[in-house]
Amino acid sequence: MPMNDELLRVKGLFYSLGEDKTMLSNLSFSIQEGSFTLLCGPNGAGKSTLLRILKGLYPLEAGTIVLEGKDVTKREKDRLRKIGLVFQDADSQFVGQSVEKDIRFGLETLNLPLEEQNRRIDEVLHLLSMKEQRHRHPHCLSGGEKRKLAIAGVLAMQPKLILLDEPFANLDYRSTGATLKLLLRLQKEGHTIILVSHEIEKCMAHADQVLVLNDGLLVENGSPETVLPRLPEHGIHVPHDTLLEKLTWLAQ
């Protein structure tokens, strides 16, 4: 899908835990609609914290967040509704006693008519090929299926922006590939995605934009070909084979 309009703009964002613990400092960046953004950085850089602030789970100390051209800085409910977040620990998101009930829970919070709830549930179960798991308990699913359910619950809410925190964590090779393939398909269908991952070799080649956080600062913001050679400067290991593969891909 071609990227045209700016979906999200963050300007001068600050967040701290007390006077002596600044988590994020003066972050400014923008995200285009329909884009795939990789957010990376060393452990403790503030990546997960940033996602939670964007979602509306943590308060801003300073700065502005503009979504679809509207200032939503102090409108956490708007961000909660329009921005979806898939946590690293998929199990922590499950509240229903079955796949269907878990997806329905979020729809009920939107006070949607039952007919619309059923339509959305059927839609996401079909999209993610989870019809056979419809009545299974979430905690009985495989790791890959749990990740798909977490994504399904977010998609059913029809957010403008999807945030994913380490979506490949604890997944085997096959499930990782299936999850990445799903995310790329969602992007192709028009979804805007920001993905946090330290496994950059899995998604760098697919990113439109790369943001790098280090010690709460945005130290890189650009295209993959611009940012990749500078990652080691920020404590991010780039596997040699991945670098060669990436440079080959860029040369094509």
C-alpha cells in the first residue's frame, strides 16, 4: 500500500520515574500511514515504555502526540481506542475462557452491537486462520497461536496503529516466520505497524523506517540502509551474515 499521509507525530516527549530516573528524553519523530517501522535499541533503552506511552497506559511528562492530525496528548481514551498494543507476554493479554470470548471482551468494552461483534470476530478468525481454535482455551494454544490470538484481539478493535512489543519472543522458527508473514500481510492491507524487536535480522529488510533508542534518546531515525551500518555504535549487534545479506538486498 502506498504511504501518503502522516498518521502519527510525536514531539518533545519526556518521561521519567522520579527526579533521578529519566526514561525518555525529548523524543520527536513521525510515522507515515501504512508504514512498517522497526524500533530497536539495547535493553533498558526505553522501547517498551515508549509503546505504553503512545497507547495511553503511561502518562506523558511533557511533549505532544498527534494522531491523524489531532492532538491526543491529553486524550488517553482516544489513544486507547485508536492504538492497539500487543504485549511481549501474550498470556498477559488473555481474559476470556475461549478464543472467541477473549476477542469479544475488547469489543464489549466498545459497546458494539452483538451483530457487529460477531461480524468482527468471524472476520479476524478467518484472517488469522483460527476458526478451528474458536472454542479452545487461550492457555491451551501453542506459542504461535497465542501470538495470533493477541494480534486478533487487537485487530478486532480496528485500531489506526498497531504496536507490537517483541512479537517473536519465545517463538520457534516456524512460528516466527508465520508471525512475520502475517504482519507483512496486515501492512499490505493498509495497517500501520511499529514493531519492537532486538532480532533485527528478522525484520530489518522489511522496514520502511528504523528508530533506534539508546539511554532514552532517539539516536537514529531513518531508512534501513542509512541506519544499519551505524547500529554497532549504539550497542546493537548485527550478525555478519545478516549485514552481508542486507547489503546485497540494498544493492538490488
